[in-house]
Amino acid sequence: MRRDAYSVPRMVNYVQTFHDVNGNPLDLTQLLTQNTQITHVNLAALHVTGTVGELNLNDNGINDTYWDTMWSNVTTLQNGGIKVLMMIGGAAQGSYKTLCGSSVPATVQMDYYGPLRDSLRYHNLDGVDLDIEESVDVSCALALLKQFDADFGDDFIMTMAPVAACMIPSYQNNGLSGFSYFTLDSEATDSNRPNGKLVNWYNAQFYNGWGDASTQVFYNNIISEGGWSPDRIVMGVLDSSNDGGSGFVGLSTLQGVIQQLRANYDNFGCAVGWEYWDAGTSDGLDYPWQWVQEISKSIFGASNGTPKNTTSEPLPNPPAPFQALTDELVDLGAAYLQAVWALNITNGDLLAAEQLLNLTSVLDVLDVGII
């Protein structure tokens, strides 16, 4: 069944690794043939390099023959009604500073953007997912959204992938992008688009210390405190414990949380998994499509009569990749999510994180000979 590409319910999955756990080429068409009910697939991750015209999908040029099988799979998925987007950026730095330049307010650098636009057209992609994990001015994201909208039109899907904490007002600046998503969303509007917004929805990351998908509380808080419409907040989760530093939630627990959020919100934005190739391995499943299939049962299946529970407090401190170091920074006076941010930026370097947060430990004082 072909669903509305913009409205809920939806089931999304990222694909970055293009082989299975046994090293065989990943067959994305199983998402269709196994009736997983997936609605959107986000290919990852496209990098815009500092060389004009050079676009890499992971470690290979986007037009390299290495990807021929993948593009064939993409066509099959699209013919079956599944929308396929390209995720740009991610953990690798540089794409957005290349696309936007160094001036503020930012302007789109057409020498670099033009080949990106042409490649998206050539491969007939249905949209883009902007995963900005480098510090840029809000005008960079806004300029790119406006440029994509102008070039591709109102039906082109545009999503973003902030860490979940950024969608809560009190934490909005403790993220990876360097700007407030509240500010961006208030300015990124277009009355001609399906929901009046340039960003159709946000694939919020509820893992690696930035959110908690083990209960409904963190999601509820985003809705109640952040004022977001639930259909624009998709709960991003790890589909295997191997795919992130912390925050994996087992399948049965996750299904219960999804059922609870469906009960809470008629327009629940649903779920997105990172990342497909080994989905379900931590839950004892043999094939990644089985994990998607099981999550889809909770999203699209009949309601189980769960009563509403919109409790949003107390907001939990999500499990962090560098938990002991995070706790140490908190003991020194850092807010929890500030500590998560600093250790993410410094890749677990405690001293560097302390310096970022202007904190001083007893060992630091001893090192400089003050006591």
C-alpha cells in the first residue's frame, strides 16, 4: 500500500553499511519483499569534500560502480512505494562548512552545492536528511533548506537528525549542530509545503547520551516542554547495541514504548532505526528486515488498549557512552547534558572536556603546582 509520504504513521531506517553481518552484499529489496511496511529509507552518509564536484557516499564516490547494485535496489524500493532519501553529513566533519562557507549569515556555496543538487536529481532521490554534527551558524541550515526547496519543490522531503535533547528548550544549545532548532524551525517556513515547514520532520537521536527511549518520559517531555507536534518528532533508536555507544533498548521494551506513545498521541511521529545492516542481532533475530517488521507491527498494528501516560517528569539522565567520565564532570559541577556534549566533542578526553566546560579538578590543580 502506498502511504502519504509526509504524514504519520511512518517507519524509517538508516542504511550506512551495505553488507550483512556475514559480509555479503546487503539486499535492500527484502524491505519490500518481506512486507516490512517500511515507508522511508535514508541512505548514509554523503560527504561533500573540499574538492569541487567530489561527493563521497561513505568511502566511495557516489557515482562509482561500487554502488550499482545499491542504486538498482533503490529503484525497486521506490517502485514499491518506499521513499528513499540521502543523509548528508553525520559524524564526519566538513560537509556543511564546505556547503555554507565561513561568512555569517551563511550563503550557499554554489560551486559545491551544484554538483550535490545534480547528483540528487540524477539518482532520483525523494529527499534529504540533514545530519549536522559540526558547529555551524543557524543561517547555514536555513540557507540550505531554502535552496533545496527552491530547486526541488514542495514535494521534496526534507528531514533533519538532531540529538533528542536539542528538542527540549532547556537543553536546546547542548547539541552537536551549534544552533537552536527552535530558532531554525521558527524561520524555516513555507506555506506551500505539506505542513507549512521546510523541515517535514526531525529524526531525533534518542541514544549516545542524548535521549532515552526505554520509557515514554523523554519523548513526552519533548512534546510537552518543547511544544512540538508529535508527527514531527520521530524517535530515533539503535536497532543493535553495536551501532552506538549507549542507549540501546531491547525489542520488547521498545515495542511497549511505541505502543504507549501511540496511545498518548494520535499523530505520533513513529520510529527510525540506526542502522539497518545488523538490526535485530542484539535481540536474537537472524535478518535485519525482521527487526523492521517487528517494529512496524507496533506502529501499524491494532492498538492494544494501552491507557494514556503523558508523564514527562522527572526527565531521566540518559545512559552515556563515557558514563564514568560523564559522572565525574557532573561531580565537578557540569550539567549532565553539558558533560555528554563535552565528552562527545573531545572523544572522551576528560581534561579537554573540563577545559571546554571551564571546570577544574583537584588533579588539574596538582598538575599546575598550585597545591
